[in-house]
Amino acid sequence: MEKEELEFWSRQLKQEILSRHKAGNRSWTVIPGLNLSCLTEDTINMNCFYTLSAALILQGEKRVRVGDRTYAYGAGTMVVTSVDVPTAFSIEADPEHPFLSMSLKLDPFLLAELMPQVSGEPRVQAGQDNEADAGSFLVTHSTAEILEEFAHLLKLTDSEAKRSVMLPGVLRNIHYLVLSHNAAINLRQFCDTRLPVARIAKAVSWIRGHYREPISVEYLAGLSAMALSTFHQHFRNITSITPLQYQKRLRLNEARRLMISEGRSASEAAFEVGYESVQQFNREYKRLFGAPPVRDAKQAIEGHKGH
């Protein structure tokens, strides 16, 4: 029965996403944090940040690199991210076989409110510094209940009247079902402020808000209430990179956005995100994106001229 329900709701969601894509219907943007993807061409090593969220893969295959770990997954899987983490992903797609997915940013306050109601799930005991971190990035199987609630969420984008009444309940259902999923240990750890995931999340939040500034790892360790060596270990276990590497990825991704979306020059973008040396920026940008920043800056300028 579960398999039949999974297939039914999966078909429903795929049809909804495809029909909206073909019609250019972007009504789903009325729900903050909801995102639909219908990709019709190959994407290789696209860099981005995964945030606190739950994502459903409905069609196609995807490879994601998080630090030195690589995940390969496809239709029927759910990705749960508990801490904002930089990734690079690749997919294979064409107009006949598009890659289809949808995701929802999760509300940490709603998760914290629901956490006491999640009973009988496996947990890591607080105070065990040697306990393995669940990590920030989890790939597991979805459930029919979760697919059904995402389908209800998508339907609400078409009716303001229904949305005003039903949206809070549907969002609450999704948060509860994802949080109580047997495999979502990383999300439950995020909700327990005594555990490393939650404390590292606090440091990650600080870096995201201050990435233009020089950072002190000692300060971040204190913010996380950890000894320096313990902080380093947990930060790398959870995000797959070091705090300084995390800051660098933030800077480079923001610089790329500034050049592509706002037409900034490479040097302007470099100084805007906190680099003091354009040469260093050029080297690190090319290492991450595979080409020097002037390429993206030039393409952005040419794109603006065409409008």
C-alpha cells in the first residue's frame, strides 16, 4: 500500500511541476522558501549553498559533493540539510527527461516547537563529545505522507483564500513529518542545543553574517562553547570543511552573484566580499569555479547589453 501511495503522489507532483514549467507558471513563489526545479540540460559542478531544508527528488539523478564526500541519488529520495553547507552538484538532463525536484526551507523556530512532540526516535545523548556527528547533509527515502503534504502545499499556491487558512497547518505537518522521519537524526540533533550540530550551527550563522570580516576561530569556538580542538573536529565533521574554507566559499559565491546579477567588475566584487588582494581572489575563484572571474564579469556585461 505504501508503495502504491508513493507512486501516486510522486506522479501528482511530477505532473504539477512539469505543467507549471511548460506554462511558465511561477505561482509557487508566493510561498516563501518553496522552490521547484525543472532542469532540461546537463549541469556540471554547479556551486551553491544548501540551507536548512527538505528536498524531494522526483525524477532524474544527481551527484552532490560536500567537502570530500560525494552523494549520488535520484527519484524517490529526500535530502535533509540541517546546517547551511557549500556544495557542488552535477545532473544529467534533457528536454525529454528533465530533472524534477522541489524543496522547502525549514523554520528553525517551528522545528524547536515541534521537537518535544517527536517521541520514540533515536537520539544522540548530550554530553558525549566523542559521539559521531550526524553531519549536515542527509540522503534518505521519502515517505508517502511527506509527498502528500508537499502536494497539498503546491496546490495552495493557486488559491489565496485557501492559502490564508490552510498554509500554517500544511507547513506544520511537513516540519513534523520530516523531523520525525527515522533517518533525520541530523535535524533532531540541530534542535537539541546541547549537541554539537546545534552549536556548530550557531557558529555557521555568525560566519554567514560576518563573512566580509576577518574571523577568529577562537571566537567561534567560544561562541559554540567548545574547546578549540573540539570545535575544529565537529565543524569539519558537520560541514566537511574548515571555518576558514567555509568563509572563503561564502565570499566567492557572493562575488560571483555580484558579477552576474549586479554587473560588478571582478575587482569590485573582490573588495566587496572582503578580499584585500585581487590576485588572491582571482586564484581562488578560478580554483573553485574552473575559470577566472573576468569570464563571469564579461558575460554579465554582455548580458546586460542585450536587454
